[in-house]
Amino acid sequence: MQVPTGKKIYFLSDFHLGVPDHASSLKREKLIVRFLSGAKEDAAAIFIVGDLFDFWYEYKKVVPKGFVRILGKLAELTDSGIPLYFFVGNHDMWMSGYFEKELNISVFYEPQHFEFNGKQFLVGHGDGLGPGDEGYKLLKKIFRNKICQWLFGILPPYIGMGIAHRSSKSSRAATGEDDARFLGEDKEWLISYCRDVLQQKHYDYFIFGHRHLPIDFILNDYSRYINLGDWIRYNSYAVFDGHNLELKYYQS
């Protein structure tokens, strides 16, 4: 894609709508909708890089209750001709066609390469990449397994959703302190992943979510790693204007 003059590409992630309670989630949802309304004025494309929801499962005839404002806004954006790209995260990986068919959004399950104005981007949610965390990588394979997804789907929704939300809460409690601070480049597994990729192929920008901490890290003279942070604490996002990529914070 060639970004037209005056247009921008927006990247944002980790809304985790649904937590910690309905009132807080609704307030955050309205804030994100306001941001997207403003972005609509000059967006050439919008990337939502995972964990839009704290939990999402598409039953054959049922979609989870709530989130009508964000879903309506996404439909408005694609109806207006703005391409949207969605990367499933570890909290909303159980997509099965609703976003593509109903909202006309491109959905990806793995990091993808894009080229904008001659700049090379690698974009993905970021979970399960890099060294370590073998337990989660195994769990991710189980969650992605079609049989396991089917078995979960035969549970009554109130049971399945209850189990999922309790599991999600435990996951956040386990990683809360690490999410709040930069661990050092030797311990930041996405930095390790980026450096491994650069040994094989050049990218100007690596853009990931999942980490929940806004990070703009220089990998070498030509490449940067951007972590988008989240919309629980930071309201952070990245924007590419055709020439430069900048990590920014939304003030409503």
C-alpha cells in the first residue's frame, strides 16, 4: 500500500473489553470508539493487533453479549471504505468467521508482512513468540485445536463463558507485575524474537501487542520494535504517516 498524502495508518491493541467490570469496560469502550471516530477522518487503514476482548468465543448461532458500540464502529469504518486488519490475541483467538462475514475485517492468526511506502512491517499480536514460555505455547496449540474448540462449544454458554473469564482473570494476576515494567532487552522475549528474524530478513518496524507496556526499542540502525501497550492503563497506539512511525497516547 502507498499511503496517500495526508492519510495515516493506525495500530492499536489490547482493549480487553469485559474487564474488570461492566462499568469500567463500558467507559473504556466509549473512549476507544471516540478515538476511532477521530481516526476515521484520516485513516488509510487501521490495525487492531489482538485482545480486543478479554474473552471471545463465536458459537454457531450466538455471539457474546455486549460490545455493541465497538462492533458498530468497526462496521461503520469498513462500510466507509477503510480497511481493517485484526490479529487474534490469546484472549480472543476463537474467531470463526463473524468478523470477516459481518464486519468485512481481515483476520490473521500469525504475524504478517506488510509494505507501506517502501517500509517493511512485521505485525502480530506477539503471544507465543520468542524463547521460553513453553507451557503457554503448548496451551496455545490446544486452544487452536479444532476438536478442543468444538468440545468447548458444546458447553452451555453460561458455563463456558464463566470458565473462560475465571481463567483470564488468573492469567492477568500471574503476569501483572511483569507487564508493568521493562524487563531489560535480554529478558524481553519479543526483542529476542525480532533479533532472530532480522538475521534472516530485514524489517523496518516490528509491531506487536500482548506485552501491555508501550515500548519503542531500537534494534539496530535500521529497525525498531514497537509494542503498542494497552487501553487499560495507557491508551497508547502507533501511527505511520507515510514517512515516520510514532508511538503516541490518546488524551480524550
